[in-house]
Amino acid sequence: MKEIISGISLLFLIQGVGGLINHLTNGGKSWFLVNYIDMFQGWEIAIDILLIVIGGAIGLFSMKKSSSSRNGK
């Protein structure tokens, strides 16, 4: 289960960081999900930052969960 959560965290981080770099450098359409959702148009940079925060939070939760399971809690 930890591997799945870590994978989801990595996915959010890649989408956020890559999308942020893409949008700050005025990159064209790419494989970043934010580019293809009409509702996010005009909010791309904010959504990219939100994806980074969500990915980081999921990653921290995953690390905290695994360390508490090692301690037998």
C-alpha cells in the first residue's frame, strides 16, 4: 500500500513541478494534465502549485504512516 501512495505522490509532484516549469517558460501544450482541463485555463500556475503541495502532503503522510507502522503503533 505504501508503494501505491508513494507513486500517487510522485505523480502529483511530477505533474505540478513539470507543469509549473512548462507554464513559467511559456512552453506549449505538453503531457501535463492542467493543459487539457478547460476549467483550469487561466489558473495554470496556481493549480501547478496546488498539485505540488498535494503531492508533498501525500508523500509526508506516506512516510509518517510507514514510520508509525515500524514502531508497532
